[in-house]
Amino acid sequence: MHLGGRTALSLLGKAHYLELSSAKAVLFGGDKETLPSWFKGHDWGGSTEYHATSFLPNNLGLEDFEIKNFSIKVSSPARAMLECLYLAPEKQELLECFELMEGLNNLRPKVVQELLEQCTSVKVKRLFLYLADKAGHEWLQHLDLQKIDLGSGKRSLVKNGVYIAKYQITVPKELAEHDK
């Protein structure tokens, strides 16, 4: 298990310009893992949100984060962004995801490539590429999109949204029109 999504981006200093008042830790683990009773029963000074999933390999895109005299596993910025998109739009606002993506201008293409190739969620991959493209990130041009399985057919994330033909996804109107 590891800290991921928005929590990891905050810890790594990638969400500093956004509101950080909520004391919620987002945790991810394998699809067959559960939080131990001692963890659930402990008062952590805030809420925890746990997601057991297998859309990314358990050991890919994690890094150690030092806190005082011990180390914990957190998602790298690229993996954390994919985790945010996994939770979108139900538990993570897509417009906030775009704002987070805008701050990820120095991702390493090799790391992003491996994560996208290993990711099993077509929705997540298409959204990631759409948001990176919309943000105008230079590292995007160094990805080999031919090696990334983007599935087939259209994906609709919201009703009455805007269809983005290049990525075959329907996104909220406010996201599509943001920064135009």
C-alpha cells in the first residue's frame, strides 16, 4: 500500500498552488489487499480513503518519501496523476485534475511511457494524454503512442459534455472550454 493520487502530489510539492486544507490521505493498494484493523482503528488526525485496484502494477512508479526517521512509499508524480484520473470524475474533479496536470511540466517521458503501457484503464490513459496535450507539455512529444493501447470506441465520462475526437472521449464542457 502507498500514498497516492492527490495526497502524493501534495507531499511531492506538485499541488502547492491548490487548496490544501482537507486532511484526507488517499491510499492505494492491490486489488486483493485490505487495510488492517489496527490501521482503520487508529486516529490519524484526518480521514483516509483507500482504493484497492489493479489498473497499474503494484511496484511501478513508486518512490520513497522520508518523514523524520522513516520512509514511506508514495506515488511518483506521473503515477499519482494517473491515480487521480482513475478516481475521476466521481471522486476527483476533472477540472482539478487539469490544474494538477498543468504543474507536471517536467515529467520524464520514459517513466510516463512505461506507466501508460502498463496501465489497464483506457479511460485513464486517454484522459492523461488529453490533459497533457491540453496543458501543452513538451514531454508528450517524446512518447511513442503506438506502444500505448488506447482501446477502441468512444468513452463518455459525463452526459451532455464535449466530445474530443482526437482521444475519443466526452469531457465536461467546463474542462473542454477551460483556458480557451
